[in-house]
Amino acid sequence: MAAFYRLPSGLWRAQINRRGVRRSDSFPSKGAALAWAGMVEAEIMSGVRGEVPNLTVGELIGRYVREVVPKKKGAHWEEVRCKALQRDSLASVRLRHLDSPHVAAWQERRLSHVSQASVRRERNLLNAAFEIARKEWKWVRRNPFDGVRRPKDAKARTRVATQGEIDAILKLASPEMQKAIVLALETGMRASELTRFEAKGRVGYLADTKNDSSREVALSSRALEAMASGPVGISAGSISTLWAQYCKAAKVKGLTFHDLRRTAAVRLADKLSPLELAKMLGHKDLRMTLNVYYQADPEKVADKLG
């Protein structure tokens, strides 16, 4: 905000403090001071002056949480990650002093505590925040992640549930979780999709999916039987929590609920062509289906060859 006061000399002094940017000057009249302050404040707010505000990375993340995160699909988990990032020493660095070595040091710290996959997710979040701060807010002149090597991508998961593991977990599961497990195995839908799809005859309709498009999923006889009592009545978060509890009780190790999507793909590959499988799973890029989810049994392929 701008403040104005008269000097003993008779001049008027204007002082501005906007976005951490401070400016002051003296003028022969208050009107001239007001005009100058209005112009400078507008330039600071629009970012045309190219001045980096005297704010911290933590304050940048805070604005990102308030203005951007609520509009995203994974808002809850993004907010959780942002709050964790605000506890790191990187959050106290002033934007005026921020450079690539700061984020490189943050990346090394995180790699010593969490997996590469977790660091990549956090890095993607921070990178997105800095890009908005650079392009829209004009809070930074360049993205500090430019030039910082990204952690290597981990090998794609190949874990597939065995029938014995599924049977053991189903015995422990509540009726609603049994329904979710069966539907996941029959359709390949994600936990978040299982809780909000609409069944129309033998087709499940998803109005909005992870890749920002609608999808229709064919429902097998077993899937329709599982839905006889109605749709899945628990949240995606509850599904993940209960799954972890059941796996621990059944002594099943290294199996996530999302691995059922791959398990379903392996089973469906015996019945569907790769293109049909990609359509079923909602993949826009067939390479995702072939490289990550399609795992044809080589013994069965050999049988086909004769």
C-alpha cells in the first residue's frame, strides 16, 4: 500500500510497499505523488517492472495452495504435499536469492528420506507452482528447477495379485470392500473411479477421469452381480486404507490396491485386443497399455504359435 506525508521542505513523499517491493520518491504536490504511486503500484502488480518481491518460497507455496490447488482434481493430496514442503528449509529462502542450487539441495535432502517416485511428485508440484509464479504472478524471473537434473524414473511396477492373495483378502474384507475389489478386477477401474461411475445397463459411465475425458467401461456378468446391492458406498481414501489393513492381516506384501488395475489388465488381455484393452482402461496412448499394463503370458503366446 502507498503512504503519503508532507516533508518540512513542503514536498510530498510517497512510499510504496507492494508484494514485498518498496519504493519511495518526493514530489512538489500531493497530486503528483498520488499519480506516481498509482502508476508504480499498477506496474508492480502487473509485473512489468520485473522486480522480484521480497517474499519467501513458503509464501509462494501458500498462495499456490489458496488459489490453484482447490481447482485441481487431487486437491487434498496436493495440499498435504504443499504443507510438508513448507516445513522444509527451502520455504525460508527469499525469492530474490533463490537459485538452482537451493532446489538441488532440497532434492538431495528429500531423496535421502523418501523414494524417487515421491520426490518426482513433489518436484512436479513445486515446478508447477514456480511456473505459475513466473508466468502469471511475475514473482520470479526464471524457474529455479531449470537445469536441475530430475531423479531417474523408477521401473514401472509389474506386481500382479495372485488368486491366492485375492481370496485371502476377500475373506477379510467387508461387503463394500469385496464389491470394490471385484469391480476393480473385472473393470480395471481406479479406486477413485469405482466410487463415482454410473451403471447404464452393461456399461459403466465415467463423466470425468484422470486424463480429463469421459469413459465407458464394459461390465461383465460378475461386475453386474457385485453391483446388485448398489454402487460402491465408501470413499477412495477408505478403500486404500482398508486395503492396506487387509493386506497386513492376510500377510500379503508389496501389493497396492492400484495393482489390481494391472491384475485386471493381465486377465482382460486374454479376452480383449490391445486396442480394446486400451479403451477399457482409458489410455489415450497405446504405449502405456503395451509397456505398463499389457503382460501377455509367454507360455500362452507359445501355445498360440504351436
